Amino acid sequence: MELTDTEIIERTLNGEPEAFNTLVRRWEHQIYSLAFRMLGRDEEAYDICQETFLSAYRNLSKFRGDSKFSSWLYRIAINCCHSRIRSPGHSDMSLDQQLENQGFEPVTDAENLTDGLQREQIAELVRRALAGLPPDMRQVIVMKEYQGLKFQEIADILNIPVSTVKTRLYTGLEQLKQRLSHLKTIL
């Protein structure tokens, strides 16, 4: 029988620090995925994942259980991502700059686009378009569309009203749609 997050936390706080590894294994993929979609770089996502779990371990005694452990963990990860985005040296280029650097040019002919772009290139364009969104919209899109969280869970994690979550999601998706409008025939 699998232990709940709460039971693992209790074991960790009661002198079994190795029990925390179970939480890491359980949540590392989701936290890495969130960080990767927020930051767009593999190595930064791994760093954020490590920072998140280190911070969670150090502050585990402060977890009150008012919300789910996953919500608390996501909040830590989001804070780590925001710190990284604000840090000197972090590139937050616009989509146009990123595409230009990669040699991508908008193509209007659907047949040429279909023939010219492979799935990996489309995925890269979507990732870059997502990275070009403001962080508050990006984080909501990532948590809702990629992590599959419910509106209320996102609101709890970000400590904002559900209506704000919905506004950020729909506004962000509209901006994403506009940024990717030249791909609409494929997507």
C-alpha cells in the first residue's frame, strides 16, 4: 500500500529523512515539467527542480497541511521560477527575436509550411511562443493545460481568485494563438 504525501511528511519530520526521497520521486516529473515550460531550458528546469525540493525539505516543518502538499510544492516551484526569471543573465527574448535567432521565418503557404516543418520544429515554436508570454499568464497556462490542475487548485497555489486564474488563462491562450497564427493550418 502506497503512503500518502502526509504520511511521508510525518515520517520525514519524525526522523526518517530518506522518506522524503519518496516525495521527490513522486513529484519530480511534474515539477521539472512546470519549470521547463516556465523557463524553456532543460538545465534551468533541472536546477529549479533541485531548488524546489531542497527548499521543501528545509521548510517541511512549516507545511501546515492547510492545502495539499502538491499545491505547496507547486508554489515553491513557481517562486523559484520567478526568481530565476528576474535574475540577471536570464534571457526573456521576444518570440520574434527567438525565431529570428533560430532562422525561422513565417511561411504563409500551408503546403510549404506542412512540407517544411517537422513536429519537433512546431513543438519548439509553441514552446518559444509560450516562453514569450508574461510569466503570470505562462504559469497559469502551464498549470492548467500541461499539469492538468483545476482552476481552484491553481488559485490556491498562486493565492489569487479563481476569476483571475481564468482571466490569465484565457488572455494568455489568446496571445499564444496570435503568436502562432501562422501555424494554424497545421495545428
